[in-house]
Amino acid sequence: MRILSGIQPSGALHLGNYFGMMKPAIELQEKGHAFYFIANYHSMTTLVDPVERRKNTLDVALDFLACGLDPKKTVFFRQSDVPEVTELTWMLSTVTPMGLLERCTSYKDKVAKGISPNHGLFAYPVLMAADILIYDSNIVPVGQDQKQHVEVTRDIAVKFNEQYGETFVIPEPQIRADVAKVPGLDGEKMSKSYGNTIEIFGDEKALRKKAMGIKMDSRTPQEPKPDADQNIAIQILKLVAPPETAKDYEDRLRAGGLGYGDLKKALFEHYWNHFAAARAKRAELAANLDYVNKVLADGATQARSVAQKVLQRAKVASGLE
Ligand code: ADP
Ligand code: TRP
């Protein structure tokens, strides 16, 4: 069974990325042959600075390896090291109805937020379909916001298969319901583009300041809070602390008597401890970049050999060869 997922190098990775995508993806590497890649072509739709792209790409590699991606079990590579994927993108784009892309909410959201759209941003789901189909992927673990893109991929694969005969495996998205949407500092979905993130790794002082800045209401500490389960800090605490601890804080908040400042302090300590081992591993990796680059180069070689076979199949089916 082939498991595949990608992540854009568009900024430092945060708790939403970790619990929504990285952790489930890392756990899945025990269940099948996983392929994970850094979607640097996709990042070109919104990020224009080459220095930043290069830095972010390395950071994503370090973050993933530090969090437990095991290159002995998993093929880990940079998207652009398999250029075949862009060739397949063109082929898929010719069976993709315009309406399918026009309905994509992620595109509409980005435009609504003021990003001036280029063709790449509009065609983004077709490149994503190529990413998925070129490795005969069965399972695609992603956060809720990417589900529609995997559905678009399925539609494109079905269309191509109808037009040219059975060529592609039809993939399934895999969304973990319990962490489908990690809230950010302001209660909206945590996202690099909303500036409301808590990063997985970074400077302790700056991150503590961020955690202490989580938005709360103006109720007094003594007031009972029947909606304690909706509290942003409680929701994040449930991800980083043992379940009994998180429940204890939730109960105390509900009953009244627990101040928001104390809650946020506790949240920070649990979050910081949760990633302590990964932080040490990341420092080790950062001092051994030759190893990291070798992992990515080996991953690219393996990914490319699969991609070339599937692309060839599509070329024969469509009469290009
Ligand atoms: P961002 O919104 O920060 O730009 P991406 O769109 O690059 O994040 O998402 C990378 C992966 O992380 C995707 O699989 C996405 O679904 C997941 N993800 C991002 N933010 C969250 C979140 N707040 N909760 C759960 N999953 C998330
Ligand atoms: N679009 C995804 C995101 O922003 C990243 C991505 C690119 C991806 N290609 C993929 C995810 C293929 C899963 C499969 O999160």
C-alpha cells in the first residue's frame, strides 16, 4: 500500500501542521510504503523569495526528520527533484474541467484574502493530482482543508481513466477526525497565512510570549466557564499534555477559579516538554547537513524511478508514445 503526502515549504511548521499532518503521516510509515515530499513547486504560487524557499525547504526537512520520519522506512524527497511530475501535470490539465478548479475553496479563500492569483495558484490542484497519481498512491493523509484537493485528484484520475483506459490508481484521503483543525492564537484555524501560529521549534522566549498571547475573553478567574471545552488553550493542551492533565485543567476552568494566565503558563510548559526530544534531535541534524542532503538525494532517486514508470504508462495510454 502506497501512502503519500506533501507539505509546502512556505514558512516555519506549526502545531497545526504537526498534529494535522506530520504526526499522522509519521505514524503511517509503519503501515505501508510511505512517500513524503517537500512541495517546493507548490510554494512558488505564493512565495517568491528564493532565499526563503531554500531555507524553508531545509527547515521542513529538519523538522520532519526530528519529529520521527525514518528515512529507512520512508521515501523523503523534494518535489522538484522529480521533474516528471510537471510533465504529468500538463497531461492531467487537459482532462480537468475548468469548473472543477473554479469550485476549489482553497483558491477562492486565497483570492479573498487578497493574494493576486497567478495561473499556478489556480492550477495548483492539478499539480497536486500529479503528485498523488504519479506514485500510484492509495492513501493521502492530510488535514481537513486539503480534502477537497484529494477529491479533485480522484475526479481527474477517473476522467483520465475513462478517456484513455485504466491508468491511475484512485486515491483515498485520510483525515484524522480528532485533530482535523488545530486552532491558532486567535481561535481561527492555525495557519502560516493567518499569522496565528505556534511553531513546533524555535526560540523559547518568543514562543512563550506567543503562548501567553492566546486570545481569551474578559471573564474573571472565579467565574465558572461552562464552555471550557471551547477554550483555545484547552484545545491545544489536549494535544500536548497527557489526557488526565488536560481534563483536570478543563474541569478547573469549567468550575471557576483557574485564571487564564495560569492556564496559558501550563500550556506552554506541556508544549515545550512535548517536543523536548525532537528539539534535541533537530539540533543534532542541523549540525550534520550532509546527512540530511543525502537522505533527500536518496529519496529523490527512489521516487523518480516509480514516477518514471507511471508517467510512461500514462504516455502510452494517451498516445504520446
Ligand atoms: P498553512 O495553513 O499553515 O499554510 P499548509 O496549508 O501548508 O499550512 O498545510 C500543511 C498541512 O498541514 C496540510 O495537510 C494541512 O491540512 C495541515 N494543517 C495546516 N494547518 C492545520 C491546522 N490548523 N489544523 C490541522 N491541520 C492543519
Ligand atoms: N497542498 C498541500 C498543502 O498545502 C501540499 C501538497 C502538495 C500535497 N502536493 C500534495 C499534500 C500531494 C498531499 C498530497 O498542504
